[in-house]
Amino acid sequence: MKRLHTLHALTVCGLFLLSLTACERDVTDFGFDGSISGTIKDQAGNIVPGTTTANALTVQVRGATDQVATVVRVKGDGTFQNTKLFPSQYRIWISGPATLVGDTVRVDLAAERVWMKDLVVVPFISVKPPVAAGSTATSVNVSFDMTANSGKTVATRELYCSTVPYPDASIGAGPGYDTKRVALTTNSGTATVTGLLSKTKYYIRIGAQATGVSSMNYSDQLTVTTP
């Protein structure tokens, strides 16, 4: 009799665990587990960075029944990702200081839950990564170069040097980090950042804003450690 009670208890536990597993599977099947990811690049294969602090360059994702698009920020390294999209059909395009090459991208996450693809754009301003041109314990010299595309002209040029990665115009000095901003007057040349700390790692980027445009194009970052 005792053995029968034991078997009965084990059966009940097994059914309970099975029901929990079924519930988890139902949630996953229903869920928002569609994923898109990739890197923004120009036609030469160079990354086109965004920024970590604002929606300067974004990937817009809109489903067939959506009233508004989902905004996916392009990060400082040029990558984008959203892993919580409903399995449905979407249109994907670019918003910000760049133009998507080709037609609007169409994705069916109902048929393919994980979509990974680089998007090719023409940035309003192509900004090359800065190149180190010498340093001291408290200063760094860098060379820079940029080119306006598609009839655009460059209105603002700046260099950002910070102790945090991917600095931009919205990162200022504050507790725990320090950011320097240097105004540039030409599309190419050499700039000097002063007032740095010795034996400190710095991240340097160039930002450029086209005339009549509210957001900036950025370069990839240069990493320098002062002696």
C-alpha cells in the first residue's frame, strides 16, 4: 500500500512538472523573440558609427500593423540589435545623417526568427578614424580627414577625447570621467588635445555635422594611452 502511495505521488509530481514545461513553451511560442542585428557600413565596407548617448543614427523597424516604428539605436561601434520583436513582417530603413543604399529592407520574422544582416548606407559625411601623430604625458596629436557626400557641406567639425568609449558632443566632464572637446576648422589636418593626465587611456573620435542637419556623423574611435 505504501508503494502505491509513493507511485501516486511521483505521478502527480511528474504531471505538475510537465504542466510547467508546457506553460513555458506556450509563452515562448507566443512571445516576442524575433531578432534583428547587424552593422551599418558604407559602400567601401567601413563602419558608420552611431553614438551611445542619443538616437543620432537609428534603424527604424515597422511591422505591417504597427502605428509607429520601433527605433533601434546604432551604437558607437556601428552595430544595432533588437531581440524582442514579435514574429511578423517588417520594413526596415535608416533615419539620421545617412541614406540607405537600395530599397527599404523587408524582413519576415515569422518565417525566420533571427535576422542578421549589415545595412549599407551613404553617410552625409564620411569621417575617417583619427590617427595618432605623437603624444606627451599631457597631450595627444591626431590627424583627421572627412569628406562630404551627396552634395552636402560640412558645417561643424569637432574632436572628442574622453576616458569613456565612443565619446560625442553630449558627453561632458563629470565625476568618474573626463571629456575634452576641440573645434576643428578644416576637413583634414592635425589637432592637439591638451590638459590630459599621464598614464591614462583615452578614446578619441571625430564628429562632423552637415549644413541643415540636426545630428552628426562620427568616426570610429582611436585608443591612446598617454606616457
